[in-house]
Amino acid sequence: MTAHPTPTASNLDAYWMPFTANRQFKDKPRLLARASGMYYETTDGRRILDGVAGLWCVNAGHGRREITEAVARQLEIMDYAPPFQMGHPAAFELANALVALAPGLDHVFFTNSGSESVDTALKIALAYHRAKGDATRTRLLGRERGYHGVGFGGISVGGMVANRKAWPTAMIPGVDHLAHTHDIKRNAFSRGLPAHGVELADDLERLVALHDASTIAAVIVEPIAGSTGVVLPPAGYLQRLRQICDRHGILLIFDEVITGFGRTGSPFAAREFGVTPDIITTAKGLTNGAIPMGAVLVSKKIYDAFMQGPAGIELFHGYTYSAHPVACVAGLATLSIYQREGLLTRAKEMAPAFENVVHSLRGLPHVIDVRNYGLVAGIELEPIAGSPGKRAFDVYLKCFERGLLIRTTGDIIALSPALTIEQKHIDELIETLSTALK
Ligand code: PXG
Ligand code: PLP
């Protein structure tokens, strides 16, 4: 198969790259040409070990034939089907398959990305209270350092300042934030869930006392925060959030765009941590990253509240590409690979080896924390005074030169390899990363 010709310096300009230092990149581009298994190959023919499953999404590894074939076949059979007042079988089949994996959530709304899943979940939460006659519950609570995509809803509940500061007046009103749980003073170099910080969940009681529960619709958190640099929930924290939500009639939304589909060692973090939220948002691993798709899983209680109203459309919300047939078959093929290869629990088997290896970075220059859970790890570096983010980005560039793709956010390195990773890849990954750190 012939690849597209490699762009020359003069034709890199038109593409405005997302979340990218465009000028820096276009000065010295890093171009990927193909991918297979655990590796990318660059346009100049170098092999790159993928330490982040693309962007936390290619959980079954690259180039899965079953997905490719399902997609190609579906394009031949039926390229598109309108999702409003019309259905197609694969959409129902995928919804049923997702419900079977979810911890007590019975209904699925399809979107095309994590950002759309988040905005959908927030809209459902608000409309749910209204449908129940609880229309004063209009506040949405997020958490500092949270990442919930880039829609206006997502950046409003999100807590990463760079993603918010250009749009101060565009934030949806009535939003507030819980304190984040990142505390390396007490929890540095923890293995698995950090021991300290369960009491941070009580920050929700503070917000309830401040705003009154009768004004609060929902709280959204990532069970493990990914984008902000792998921030783990202190042991017992998510359970306590659930209890406080229950006490006050507040919906709990888990944003599992990253933690869904096996990253923690269970199909969903909700199952891993034994906490059932009212809504789960997903995307990424749902289709192994091959075709854009997201999904919002909701409890029967929520769905039923909408089905009580007058006959007619129950939720005035949806996307042209909701339940796109090509995405649905990609999702079905992906879930069947996950199931057959045991990938949704494989992170549990691989975690001890992964944990030992990532913690071997402790003691290397400027490493101030290493933390991990399942097949995700964060390595925090001491920032260079006056140049936040530079230390980690330099490591990123060095790793890429040496054949390893990692992800950095600020001065934190994130690792989230495909769940198909083997010991030899773990060894290669850490060898390259530790050389770059040194
Ligand atoms: N919620 C969470 C928890 C996410 O991790 C989104 C929502 C948005 O999904 P979409 O598909 O709209 O991008 C995400 C996405 C990073 C990075 O810095 C992480 C994400 C996206 C881009 C970069 O590692 N996660
Ligand atoms: N803008 C216009 C003018 C549209 O007609 C539509 C959909 O019909 C949209 C935006 C929303 O697009 P999507 O459904 O792909 O999110």
C-alpha cells in the first residue's frame, strides 16, 4: 500500500495542529507513517515503541485486522445511517455489549469523542433533574486539575488553567470545583492507590454547605486523572464521594475516557474501585482508536426519568454521527478482541512487572515522583526554574529520537501502553526512558 507523500517544509503550514506548538513542530516535524502492534514507524523509516497507546486509546495494539475488516465490510454494506428517528442493528448490538461490561448502567447514548461524551453527560444530568421536577439543580461541579475535553461544558467543569483562561466569559454558569487530590508531599512514590487524602472528598460537603444541595445537579471526576499527569484517587476517596452524592441527591459522573476499557485492570475503573456512578463517559478505547466514537452510559434511574414524560422526543440532543455504523462495527470488533484476548483484565497481570520497572526510575536525575496503577504511570520531574514543562518536553524529544513515544503534560511524563504489551516492550520502554532521563 502506498503511503501519502511526506510533506515538505512548505506544505506543513495549512494544517493548524491541535494542542501542539505549531511553529516548533513545523520547524522540526515528527511524522508517523504506519503502525503495527506496539510500534509506529516514522516517515523516515524509524521504528518507535508506542508507550502511550497512541493517545491513551489503542488498547489492543495497532493494526488489528478484525477491526480493519469490519470497517471495510460495513463501508461496503452501508456507509451511513441517520441516527434520528431511525436505527440500524449494530447500534443496538454495541449498546447491549457495553451494558454487559458496565457496572450497573443500563443505557447508552452514542457520541463521536470524549468531549462530546462529557457535554452529553452534563446535559443529561441537568435535564434529568428538570424531568424529575427538580429544576433548581443547575450547578455542575468538577475538580481542579480535571480534564473533560474541550467543549464549553468540558472546559467549564475542567480544571486545567491553560484550557480555560482564553475563554473566561464563555464558561457555563454555576460551576464550581473540588480540590484536586495531587499531593506528592504525602504520597510520593506510592505504588497503586495513594494512602493519604481520603478526606479530600469532604471538599464536596464544603461545596454543598456553600451552594446548598438543592442547587447542585452533578459532580464529574476522572477516577484516575490522565491528562493532568496521572493523578490517582486516594484509597477510599471515590467511595466517599459516592456516599456524599447519595446523601445529597447529587449525580456522580465518572469520566472514563481514559480509564475505560481495561486501563486499570477492569473493564471500567468504576468496577475496579467498586464504586457505581450514575453516568460514565467513554471514548478512545471503545474503538481501539481506529474510528472516532464515544459513548455515555447511564443508570436505569436516569433513563426511566426521561421515559415518564409526554410521548415524543425525550432528549433534544444528538449528533449527525451518533452511532455511526462504521464506528459501531469498529466498536463491536474491538470489544470482541478485548474479550477473546482477555485484555480488559490484562493490566492486572502486567501491573506488578510494570510497577517495578517504572519505580526503578526513582533516584534518576530530577525524578520527584513515580506513581502507577494498572497499565498507567506518571513520572514527575522537578521543573527547570522559570521554564515549566521544558524538562519533560526535552525528555520527550530525546525519547522520540531514540525510538520511544511518551506523553508529557507540564513536567509529568505519562505512560499508558497498549494492554497487549509484553515484558520485552516494558524493558525496552524503560531502557530508553531511563537513558533519556540520565
Ligand atoms: N475526558 C477525559 C477524561 C479525557 O482523557 C476527554 C474527556 C476528551 O476526549 P476527546 O476524544 O474529545 O479528546 C479526554 C481526552 C493528554 C490528552 O494530554 C488526553 C486526552 C486528549 C488529548 C490529550 O494526554 N484525553
Ligand atoms: N452546524 C450545522 C449548520 C449543522 O447543520 C449541524 C448538523 O446538522 C451541526 C452544526 C452539528 O453537526 P454534528 O451533528 O456533526 O455535530
